Amino acid sequence: MTALPGCPTCGSEYTYEDGDLYICPECAHEWPKGGDKGEDADSGAVVRDAFGSLLSDGDSVTVIKDLKIKGTSSVVKVGTKVRNIRIVAGDHDIDCKIDGIGPMQLKSGFVKKV
């Protein structure tokens, strides 16, 4: 039986495997197998806007196309400025909060870096 690594956040020895992640039951910290990268695991992913500019956490972007919001009659209009984005893994690779609408996930192909 192989020994699992301790939690890099709290030092707990009671970690367990779940898919390709290690999880600490004491502090709920998750990190990928194969390294102690911690929560910076997504930093290796390259996310670019519609014009090829590199996006990173904390950037401000502008929406370049009217975006209908599923399940509502609301629309995010062209030119809407979104501040303090967060890059995440997945199809919709930007997490953000839009004033007047709330938290949303956007695709990087519909935004332009400011």
C-alpha cells in the first residue's frame, strides 16, 4: 500500500484520493495528484480572449457580443465591462460577477481584454 501525501495546507495525515485529486477531510483542501501545486493547478492552463490576448485572474474584460442568459429574458449587452475575472477549468472558462445581473460564467471567446 502506498502512503498518501499529507495535506499541504493543514498538515493532516488523513488525506484520501478522489479521481485525480487528493482531498483533506479536515480542512477540505483539494489538490491534483503528481505535485504540491495547491490551488494554483489551473495556472498552467492558457486562456486567451477573442483577439488572442492572454487572460489571467483579476483582469478586466469587455463583452464583444450580446449574450442571452439561459432561463431568463435578460441579455448581457455588447460593451459591458466585467472586472476582476477568475480563470477556471471547463467550457465556460471565466467566473465573474456582472453588475446588475450577478455571478456568471463566460466563454473567453466572447470577451476582449481591457
